[in-house]
Amino acid sequence: MIVDLEATTTNAVNKKLDGMREEGGAFTMARVLTLVIAPDSEAILEESIEAANAASREHPCRVIVVYAVDRDAAAAKLDAQIRVGHDAGAGEVVVLKLSGPLAAQASSVVTPFLLPDTPVVAWWPDVAPRVPAQDPLGQLAIRRITDATYGLDPLACIKSRLEGYTPGDTDLAWSRVTSWRAMLTSALDQGPYEPIKSALVSGLKDEPALDVLAGWLASHIDGPVKRAVGDLKVELVRENETITLSRPQDGRTATLTRTAKPAALLPLARRETRECLAEDMRRLDADEIYLSALQGIDKVEYV
């Protein structure tokens, strides 16, 4: 069910939400958190809602989407949309479109819709503030999620995350390489148990997930780590062995090769935004490994 409320108020939206709850059942009773989404463009708004709806099946939550429609409008205006039932995953979605002076008051508009006594997660699916924890929406949240992949300059975005880092921050570029990190770690758990002398991370130029993956390697090994543009692969060089994990750019199966050993095929599809979002909603504490990966990016040699 979708209900639109034009030129409305937060009080009117809350009353309508309460009425729909009474009509359709207590669909917010088991919610574990509030997810606030702040898209910067209309194009990514629906994609973000779809990802949040999918993630809400693992993490039942109220989803609040706040979007500045027309910052230059003379009059303040709030248009709202409420989605429940099959249109809202395992929760409810409240879309708040702000115009005029109201566009600069996003946190004040969002606050009346926060569920009491539940944590708040803020997600910027494209353009994000330089210091998320200092943003008015970020100040409401204990977990702040960005996505350098959809930034104007993905590499600059992921590099800037270190300067603006506060415990509780993370980026979906980091969770996009969770499976890569797991497979590389598993490969290193097998003999000859030699230290890594050097590493190469190769792939698309505008893929910040690979930059943060290279940073993770640079933070763990005592040797050069190179980031190249080319085929999608990671090479780890030991004294007597080279490990290569590669995959076609749009493929779903990776190949793991090791010196003098048969190649192995492994499932490794690109992770969808909804999967990454669900992963980042599982933990609300600081991710120290992510921080060390950001710090490691400065050690990476770009070739």
C-alpha cells in the first residue's frame, strides 16, 4: 500500500502512519532500528528504497528517506509518501521530499519519525558529507554508511573517508570486497605459510572497492602493493608461490591459481547493494579493520 500526502506536515504524516498501523496491524512492533536514507539524486532514490526493503527482511526496520527536491523554492514545503505491506519489505517506508528552506532542516523533519529506544543508521547512497558524523543526519545515527562507488570521483571519495572518519563509519565499497578478502585469507591459510613479498590489485579505474582492498593488503603486508587498471584480479607473491584470484568483470565465478597446483573455480559474483547494506546493518560498533584499510590506501602504489 502506498499513500501520498502533498503539502503536509510531520504531525499529519505521523497521524496517518498511526492510522495505517491500526488498520493493518502493528507492523512496527518488532523493528530493531531506524534506517535514514539521504539520496542526493532522484535517480538513485528508488534504487535505495529497493535495497533497503531487501535488507529489512534481515533487519526489520523503519526506513525514512529524506530528499531535497527544490532547495531554491521560495516557500517551505513537505510532500510525503508512506509505503507499507509488500511495498515496504519487512518494515515501513516514509519518503519525505523537502522544498525551499525546509531542505536545510532535514534532521528536524526526520526526528519525529525515529522509532523510540532503537538505534539509528544513516545511509548516503551517492553523495555523502565529508565528515558524516558531523552532518545533522549523521549526528542522529550510531552507524553511518556511505558509498564511494556512486560518488562524483570514486577514488577521491574513498580516500577522503579517512580524513572524515569517526568510529561507526563505513562504506559499501568495503563490504563489496568481503568475499574477496575471505577467499584470499583462506588461500593464505594453506602452505607454504610464507610472508607475502608483494601484491597487485587490478581492475576498473573507478572501482573504489579495489582501492580499499589494496589498502587492506597494504596494512597487513611488509612489501609493495600496486593498484593497476586492467583485468579484475589480485596477485599475492610469496618466496616460492604466487596466488592469483581473478574473475571476469561481469562474471560470477572466480579462478584461484597457485604455483604448481591445479586451478580452482569459486563462486564470486559482484555483491549487490542490498547485500552490502544488510551486512553493514549487522554490526553497529566501530570497524577497526576498515579504518586500517583506509589508512593503507596511502601506502598503495598506483601504476
